[in-house]
Amino acid sequence: MPMVTVQVTREGNLPGVDRVTADQKAAIYKGISQLLLDVLDKQVDRTWVIFQEVELEDWSQGGLPLPEYRKQQASKAS
């Protein structure tokens, strides 16, 4: 029985949405389950997918809190 954990930052990609939507999560669950079926022949009804959203300030990249890292990268790009 495979178990896959998906972690993403808690932020939306649609105007006015601050998290992953239920429809987006459902598509991720379905896609990961199908991938494991296609690649490893693991049955969909025996596959567990856990979805975790992490607050931006609890995620780090480049030794910085993610919002700070993004600001730094944006200033370098401009």
C-alpha cells in the first residue's frame, strides 16, 4: 500500500483564494493515484495520498523564510 505526502505552501493561485481548492486537491489525489497505478501497478483503492498545506512563514528556501526569499529574488530580477 503506497502512501504519498504532498506538501505545498498555503497560498492560492486564483484571485481571492488563499489556499489550494477542493477541486485542485481532488485532481492531485486522482493524478498521483493514477501515476502509481501506471508506473508501479499499485491499485488506486489501496493508495493513500496525504495533502498538507504549510503556512508561508513555516517554509524556508535559501536559508530564509519563503516570503523574504521571494522578495530577495524579485529585487534581483528587477
